[in-house]
Amino acid sequence: QVQLVESGGGLVQAGGSLRLSCAASGSIFAINTMGWHRQAPGKQRELVAAIDNNGYTNYADSVKGRFTISKDNAKNTVHLQMNSLKPEDTAVYYCSRDQLYGLASRRFWGQGTQVTVSS
């Protein structure tokens, strides 16, 4: 099992910044992808950004140029720097970690952290 603990959410005014962090522990595999997803009320959970163990990143179009995902492999942590925040970024943000078990990938989720952007 893998445990993910998120931190860094909160309330911020539009145009402001927040930095989310997620620490992984437990049965950690070197080959993995970590990511951030978000879910706003009444909407489906969506991918915000992801980074694999080689540092390759992927972003949702809505956050490109504003959010930056980074990873510390030695500490098994992932960060999401969120700048120029907009009210539409308001959501619960979830950390994820994908690990391979043989040929199958398994995703683990954090408990979520609330981000609220006021206009």
C-alpha cells in the first residue's frame, strides 16, 4: 500500500499563489507517475498535472503557463506551484501516484485538500 498526504491548500484571492505538496510513503516503487487532479462541486474529477520519474510533465490546457508540477524523487514528494489563480480553479485537489505491479498499473489517492479562490 501507498499512503499520500497532501498539504498547502487554503483560501486565496484571484491572482494569488498557492503551493501544494504531497508526500508518499509505504510500498514505494522507483518507477512511478505522480499527479494532481481536482474536482469542483458538481463536476467530474480532472487531471491538472502529472510528472513521471524521468521528469516528463503533462498539464491540462486550463493551467498551462500558470501551474508548475515538480518532484523530489529522493523524498517521494510532488509539488504543485499554482500562480495567477482564478475563481474557476476552486476545487478539492487530490494527489495521485501510479505504480506498476507487473503489467498492471495501480493508482493511489490522497485525501484531498481544498483550494478556494475568491474573486
